Amino acid sequence: MKYFVASDIHGSDFYLTQLIEAFEKEQADKMILLGDILYHGPRNDLPKWYAPKEVIPKLNALKDRILCVKGNCDTEVDQMVLEFPIMADYAIITSGKEVIYITHGHNHNSKNLPPINKNEILLHGHTHVPVCNVTETHIYMNPGSVSIPKENSPHSYMIIEDGVFTWKNLQGEIYKEFRR
């Protein structure tokens, strides 16, 4: 199974269009969205081409291939227009031998761990910064942000396949990789 992981679209049609192009090029089985899909939030600048009404049909067209968790900017009204579930606080997936706990990051994160076992992976967005941090208790990964990256990071996504975690910019260029 090849997973395509993205977070923090924040209603940007401009960056979502690039993300979907990357998803199609990658030929991934599933797109995992780590929340903050339509709304930009009160602390963020308006992303380029903020157009949630344009984002909705583009994501709905992929509804059978999306697994999504709820971000702090996602609400029940968003669920009313999106045709795939977005309100789960977390999900657990596997990739080979890896157990991956996916969430947005505003509730469960490295400072407030979910119920994961030693050496399992905590994968979340929220910070808008790509990360791979191996600790004594877990591995924390973050794909960064599709539309509002922070700390001079690129507009990015992550690929998970066969125990390899690869961070890429929206043009598909690799800038970080982790293997176990």
C-alpha cells in the first residue's frame, strides 16, 4: 500500500490543485489528510487563492481514496459539504511492520502522547513544519503544510511505502527520507 500524506490545505485551491497533480503522479493507493481542510484559521494569513468552494468538489471527486482526521479548524459544517468522513480525532494504519497513529496534532502530539507503544509512529500536521524525530518512546513525523508552510519549509507532502517515509515538495522533489 502506498500512502500519500498531506496536511493543512486551509482552503487553498491553488495549492490543492498542485497537491492533486502530485497525488496522480505518485499513483498512491490512498490520500491521508491530517486535517485543516477548508478554513484558514484566525492565526494564519489567508493562503494563496483561498477558495474553499473550489476545494470541496476537487476533494469530493477523490472521496473513495481519502482517509482524513479532524483538524482544529475543521467543523461539522465542513463535514456537511465534504463527502468523506473528516470528524475522527485519530486513526491507526499500518505500513508493513509499522504501526502509525495519525491525528492532526492539536490534541495528541509529542508533548501529549496518544496511547502508542514504544517505537510506533506518531504522524500529525498542525505545526506546518516537516519533522522526523526519533525519541526513546516513539517516532514523530509531520509532512509539513500544503498551503501555509512555516519556518522556511516548502509546500510539502509525504509518501509512505514499504517502510520508507519520503518528504517531497509539491513539485515532487525529495528533500528528506527516513528508513527503518
